[in-house]
Amino acid sequence: MKIKILGVRQNLYFIIFKLFTSKNYNLFKLIIYLFKIVIGILFLLVIIVLYPFIKIKIIQIETRAIGHYSAPIEIFLSEIKHGYIKKEKTFFLCCVNDKVANEFLLKKWKNYLFIKKIFFLEVIFIILNKYYFFGKYFLLTYKHWRHYKFWQNVDIYNLLPKTKPFINFTENEIKKGNLLLNKIGISNSNNYICFFARDSKYKSENIDNQSVRNSNINDQLKGIDFIVNDNFKAVRIGREVEAKLKSKNKNIIDYPLSNFKSEFFDIYLIFHSKFIIGTGSGIEDIAVLNRKKILTVNFASLAELYIYSSDFYRPIILPKKYINLRTNQIMTFKEVFQNKIHHDYHDVISLKNMGYGILSNSEDEIKNAIVEMNNFVDSKNEIPFVDDNKNKEFWDIYEHYHKYRPNKWMQISKSFLESNYFLLK
């Protein structure tokens, strides 16, 4: 299937504001951008005139963050393949960000998206998004997070389990990938998992703006130590990391500190792993491209569960706990939901100023969840914990406060709820 889309690699800042406030812009750049604005507006008029005859639709691929153009594109292509997005008498235009988080992944999408640079398309996209009541007629049904609660990261039609992966590797790429696996200590016959934790290095955060999503990667090692052996490895992933692993286990590989890092291998590693352990970041969605499962530990985004791509592939969630700093008591789920403090846009300091704290999972909680996940993947079942009453209690509480209940495939770690049953009171 070939979907022809024209595109542009430009940033999508509010151009006019930047032109008149940034010291980095000179007169020449001002003239260039004003020219782009004029051409963009003229082209938008052409799109409007042609609309009765051919519908020109615009899509933005958010290449600035890998999670925004991995699973969302896979879901988007699945919606086209299954007829949920109609192509008749429609011509697609595509813009992408100036920053590309992974060039290799973008190259793979070019097998389906015909991308070319159109220097003024950014102007059209900004105008259509600014005046969405009008722009929605010219924006492709690619559900942008600015306008949709269930945006393109959500497989609302549950198509991924019914659709083969769109990304595949050439023979040369497979040889290259397997050679790199051998170099980091994984033979072709070995199984392995990938694991990851978001830390302050990700957005160069300092002590005053630490995200509630951050956690210590070393807290995962007890559980990983338990399941790895000479024939089953674990590979820590990530481009830049805060600290090296505190492990001497030869079966645990600290890939970000190796000499074999590349954008190609970043994708290849995750794509072929047995499953991935993460903390709720976009890099994990690479696993979804090959229909692999994700265990999410130290999860601090309970309010945003609805946006997680295809809960079919994120079967077990291990959430963080919250503490009331005034009483020094751990809060129940009801108390957390009532106070609306379970959003990932909080940072640790702002949460503290509100009178609350957030507690990372213990090493034992993470270990138990990792064992649950490993057993679940081996079982090849669809649901991790069948008829689990404590999970039913949790989702009843969650639905009451959020008016939303994920599909049956996503569940809270059974061992966590059993050990912390008071959270359901």
C-alpha cells in the first residue's frame, strides 16, 4: 500500500511572534518568513477553491518526539487500510517538525508516506489549527492531540491486533541488526527484554522541576536479575541517561553507555524484544510497531490512561502511590482522584506545594510485576488476570471519577493490589 503525501520539515513555532521577539532573526530571515506567509495564504485560497473537486487534506507528523510518530502513524495507516479514513478524491499534504527524534523511523514511514519539502506548508497548518472550526475541513482525519481527547495515539477501533506491522526490515538491515545484537552479547537464538526509565536527563530537568514521571532505573534491577540468565538477556535502552546501571550481572546490558548506539539499532532492539519494561514514555511505543507488550512501572499518569496506545499491548500497569504530607498518610485511589493530583503535568515541587508527595514503587513491587509480565507473555493469554476482583474494584473506582473504563486487556498489577489493598478503600 502506497499513500502519497507531500510534506515539509519545518518547525511549527508561532512564526510571527518569533520573528518580532527573537534576537536570532535578522532582516533576511524576516523577509523569507513573510514570503512564506504570503505564499502559504495564497495556497490556502487555492485549496479552498479546489475543495468541491478535490479535497486537499493536511496532516502533521510530530517528529519532535518519537512517541508521537511511532504508534500514532501505525494506527493511522491501519485506519486507512481498514477503510476508516477515505482516500477517494482526496490528496494528502504532510508537514513534519524541524526536529526529528529518529531519522531511521522517519525513513521507514517514507515507504508509505511520500514526503517532500514544501516551505510554506507550516503557515497553512498553523492557520488551520488556529481557526479549527474552519480548518477541520482541510485537516486530514489524523487526530491531533490539540483537538481530540482520544487522539491518534489511541487505537479507538482496536485495529492493531487485526493488522500486520507496517514496518519491516530488509535482509541487509536484519544482518546488520543481528550483528549488533551479537556485539552487545545477544546471540540470534537468545531471547531478551528491553527496559527503560524516564529520568531528569530527558528534558534536562533540575531539582526544581523534576517530573513526577521520573524514576530510578536501578529500582528495576532486582526483578530483572530474577528473570535473566545466560540464555535470556535484558537491555537497558535510551539515548541519554542520568547514570549507569548499578549491576555487575553480565546478562544485563547498559546499551546507552555502549559504543553501538545508533538510530537504527534503537528501533531494531525494541522492535525484536520479547517485551519492554518502561515508565510511560514515547520510546516504549516502538514495541507496539511489532505488536510487543509493554509493562509500565512507576506509572504517574493515571488521569491520562485513556491516551495510551492500544491498551491491548499495555496489559499491566504498576502505579506510583501518593502521600498526604499534612497527615503523612498514603492516599487511597479515591482520595487521589478526588483531589485530582494524578496528572503527569505536575512536577514534584508543585505537587509538594499543594501538600502532596509521590512515592516510587519499591524494588519488590517492581520485581513482582516483572515476574507477572514474563509469565503472562509466556502464557500467550489475552488477559493477564482473569476475573480478578481487586482489578474490578479499581476500575469501578476509576470509572466513577473519570467516566472512562479501558478495555479488559489493561489491568493493574495483581500483586500490587493484593499487597496494597487499602488503596481500594
